[in-house]
Amino acid sequence: MTSEHSDSWTLLSGPLGPDVGGSRRPGESARPVENPADLEIIATVGDATADVADEAVAVARAAQPAWGRKTMAERSDVLRGVIAEVERHSEELAAIVVAEQGKTITEARGEIAGVRSFFDFAASRHRYRDLGEVIAPTADRRMLTVTEEPLGVVAAITPWNFPAAIFARKVAPALMAGNAIVLKPSEITPLSALALTELCHRAGVPVGIVNVVPGDGLTVGDRLAKHPGVDLVTMTGSTRAGKQVLQAASTSLTPVSLELGGKAPFIVFADADLDAAVDEAVTARFQNCGQVCTCNERTFVHASIAHVFEAKLRARVDALVVGDPRSEHSQMGPKVSAAELEKVDALVQSAIDAGARVATGGARLPSAGDGHWYAPTVLTDVRDDMDIMTREIFGPVLPVTTFDRYDEVIARANASAFGLTSYVFTTDFATAMNATRDLEFGEVYVNRTGPEEVQGFHTGWKESGMGGEDGEHGYRRYVRSRTTYLDFTRRVED
């Protein structure tokens, strides 16, 4: 299984399939990787089998103890080597992301910068971290310590919307903590993970510490989640898939960290800076063609400013440049796949049938080419009971509704099964602070949008997940504690 771009993509030369123990192999069941902008098959990748997943866990388990015994400074130096390789190959990595995922080259470069940031935070913040504590004992000549230890083997399941950044988000802290990792990328976007794994090898990450097993979620993902040799399953993806992973992992009582879907409310109060709110609403909805779990999924605008807001919003959306994602001028690329395009279009058509009004867009864009193109869309006259307001859209569609009172909009925003990200725009301090307290979401952005920052904590409430990513709180998912009781009352004779 080889890449059609092997001449320019040096990181993907040779067979494309599972990378286990530092050796890439052809795999089985050749799976085509499609460019969503023009439907070109850019590579074929061989899937791993359940047996290969087992082998990867065994290889990781054998390699981990030596890596775990290295000092934090030694592991940090290796991660610094990964950063250097990422910087050296940043344009190639960005081109791979564009080709397999469809985001614009500008966004892809930002994603690769994110890869660097995740490794940089892990390497720098944790190089000289406290590794435990000494607790006061109950008697003289005794000692009680609680120390931080690696988990062992981490299984990571990553999505297609940020195939490079989320690789780094999971691999960097896992490695810094002294773990080995087996990662299953999305079937749609396996190339970024394979390329980044190659860079890990070149940077000196020991053989067997980073392994990639592309393949079907029901085969490879399920096997990893159930595997008794795995010490943590960390997964980013849909809520449906997260529930399946949680159920599978329960058979071995394996700890699970899940970062799942969202239905972010974007609340614009009457006193908000209107131009800033409009700009941020567009950014938070249409980045990566709306395929971000933190996207602005429900826009609530105070009725007194709704008319002006909607007019400004439509002008900004109509000005978006949708086109070839390789172009420096494009601001939005295609949807990632035909299935995702169909899902978004069905949600829009269902909303229209139920009475929503199309302010702009609302249809596919065949004029953009043969790929999975959808027009940037704004819907008004939406109701809270419509699917477009309850199900995650994950596409370039922005539904707008109005509200009259603070307590009303907070209740409507919270009336969701999801609880990941929320946005508040107001110039009133009391309104901002009360909303931060009252919104039932793991993240609240006030007068700004994302992306989330590596030193923060990206965590969801309700069906948006359990556990979380980033910062000190996210890092703690990759370690466990050991309590040691010492008694040294027996004197040593001189």
C-alpha cells in the first residue's frame, strides 16, 4: 500500500499500513484515502487486524519499562527532538493534512503549529515537575510517600477533524509521563499519524514506544479498548463512539478518558461589541468547515439587536472564500467525506421543512468542484426543538435564534445533552461572571473564542465526555500514584 505522492511526501514513502515496533508493514484490506476536495485517491493504506493490535500492545508493553525508567529530563530531550523534526517537515505535514482532511493550507499550518505546542508543553512544563510528596508519618523513624508513576501502555483513538494535532495531544503527554502508546487513527485520515510516527522514530523515540494501527473502529478500536494489556484508553470522537469505547473498556476495568461531541451555545447580549461578536461567531462556526467539537452550534442573540446582528453576520458569511484548500486565499475547504456531507445537508433540509429560513447558503456547492462541498449557511427562525438545534451539526451551518431575558437564554443553552464549550459576549462584568457560573459547560469563553490553549484544561460535562485533555489536569490522566510506607527504626551498627 503506497502513497501516490511518495515523491513529495518523504514521510510516507514505502508501505502504508500498521507501524509496530518501528517497522511499517503493508497491512490488509487496502483502504483508499480520498482527497475530499476533488475525490482523487491519494493513497491506499492497509488496515491492521485484531491480531496486529494485540502484537502492538505486546511490543509496547515490552518496550515501556526501559522508557519509564528514564529521567524526566531524558524524556524531555527526546520530545525536543520530535519538535525539531516537526519543524523541519512542517510544510510536508501541512500538505498531508490538506490532502487527506480538506482544511485550508492556512488552517493546516496552524494545526502543525499546534503539534509543536503540545510537544513543547509536555517537554518543558514537566521536565522538572514534582514527582510526588512526603506525608507526615504517625511515628518517628517512619516515612510515607506518594509518588507519580507511568501507567504503562496507553491506547489512543483519534478522529479525522484534526488528524495531526490530536495525535500530538495524546502522544506528547503519554510519552513524557513514561508510557508507551498504541494509536488508532481515523479510517478517513490515517496519513498524518503515520507521518508523525515516522518523525518520532527519526527523533530517537525508542522502538516500540509509539505504534500506529490504522483500521476499522469495530475491529481495531474495539480490540484496543477491551485489551487487558492496556492501562488507559483515551479517545476523541463522537458521543456514540465514546459510549461504545466505554462499554468495551469496562470488560477489563480499564480507565477511560473521553473527549466527545458538543453543541456550543454562542450567546450575544444586548450590550456586546457587535462587530467583535459577529467576527467571532463566524470564526467559531466556519473554521475547518465547521468540523470542530467546540464550534458555535447554536447562536442566541438578544432580540433588541438581532436584526443588525443578522445583517452583519450574513455579510461576513457571504464574503467567505470557499475554494481549493491548497490556495493561500481560501478560507474554507470541503467537508471531509460524502457521508458527512449527506448528514449536514439532511439536517439543513429537515430544518427548512420544519420552518427555518435560509438567510444564506443552505445547499451543496457543485460549482466548487467534484469534492464534498457545502455552502456556508445561516439559518434563522429556528426553534429549540429542531434537530439542527439539538444534534451536533459538525458542518458549516450556523442557526440563529433570539432571546429576551438572561434566565431564559441560560436555561435554553443548558437544555442540551452536551456540555463541552460555551461562548458569552457582553461588556457587563456581572453578566459575564454570572453566565460563567450558571452555564453547565466544561469551558466558557467570554468575549473571545478558541482555540483552547495547551496549558488550560479541555474538558466536557454531561455527554461531552469524561476526563479531559491539556495542561496539568490533562497530564494527570497519564500517570498513577504509588504509596510507600517506610520504617527505619532498626539501627545499623557502626
